Amino acid sequence: MAEKLRQEFIELLERDVEFRYTVAGYLGLSEILKRLDRLEEGQRRLWEEVRSLREEQNKLWEEVKLLRENQSKLWEEVRALREEQNKLAAEQERMRRYMVTGFKDLSRALGVTFEDHTASLLEVMLIEMGYPEARVEKKHLVYEGEVVEINLFCEEPLVIGEATVSIRSVGDAEKEVEKLAKRVRMIEERYGKKPMLTMLSVARVAPDVAEELRRLTEKYGIKLALGKEMEESLYA
């Protein structure tokens, strides 16, 4: 039966031009429909991918927005912290000036010595360095059978120094620096460590001697404070 129908179909195709065109048109349309079906499926998948991409993009923008918000908050906190830090620094500077001025007034009122004045300013410096309980005073030690006086001494933190009213010559400068260096060696032997700070304070020094005195103190690692420059030198 099927063979007969096939034979008739072939004969119609051979004889009937209109029939042949009809079949050809049908076959072409069918292929087009199949292609349209495949195209539609492709478009559907494409739109799904586009939608997924948009969702991911929206998530990304949300994350970027959140990151920007967090960054803005962070900068606000940093700016606030800097403002507080600046206020604290300004307040600390006002307090320092107040304390230094107070020591000057007190020195004039009580007639304290240059050595006492230097000790007081040295205590202010130690307070600013984080040692509010530090006290600077005289210290007498026996070294190699000799009583040695250190007129600026603090045990915790370990600080030693000398205060002298006047240095008039290079010889005087060398003598003062060597005297202080000897006391440093003595303290190192006694306490088993180097002083955190060694200072030489001089009220007056001859102009032609000052440069040599600076060279000598730098050589020995001694902090030098001269006359009216003393406060600035202490806080440099």
C-alpha cells in the first residue's frame, strides 16, 4: 500500500507542475518553520542570559554603592579623628607653653637657680614623653672611692645631665663634656644600661665657643640646651 502511494506521489511530481510547486512550497515552509522554532529557542535563551546578566549587574552596582557608602563613612571617621588629633595637639601645645611660662614666673618669684629651672623643664619634657611621675633631682654616688654629684638625675626613665651657668672657652667646653661623659660611664656601670637621655644645659656660652660645644655634645650623644634656646631645644 505504502509503495503504491509512493509511486503515485512520484508520478504526480513528474506530471503535475502545480502539484510539484505545491509540495516544494510546503517543504520550504516546513524548513522555515523549523528554523523559526530554533531561532525562537535561541532568542529565549539569549533573553534569559541577558536577564541573568542584568541581575548580576544590579548586584554589582549594589555592592559598588555599598562600598562607596562605607568609604564615605570611613573618610568621615578619618576626618573626625584628624580634627580630634589636631585639637589634642593644640591643647597639648597650650599646656606646654603654660607650664613653661609658669616655671619662668616661678623662677623669677622664688629666685631659684638655673639648675633648678633646668630640672623643672626637664620634668616637663619627660611628662610629654609619657612619664608623668618622673622626678629630676640631684644624685650622689660613690665611684672609685670618690663621692660624685650628678645635678640632673632621674632613675625611671634613666636620665642624667649637668647644668652650668657659663662656658667661656673651648677648654671649658671640653672639660664640661668630658665630666658629663664620665658620669654617663659611671651610670652605665651602676645600672647596667645606657641613659635614655643625657643633657647638658648652659645658661651662657661665648659665641666663638658655641659651635665647638655643639660638635662635642653631638659626638658624645648629649642633648645640648643653650640659654634662651633651652625651651626650644628641650622640645625639638
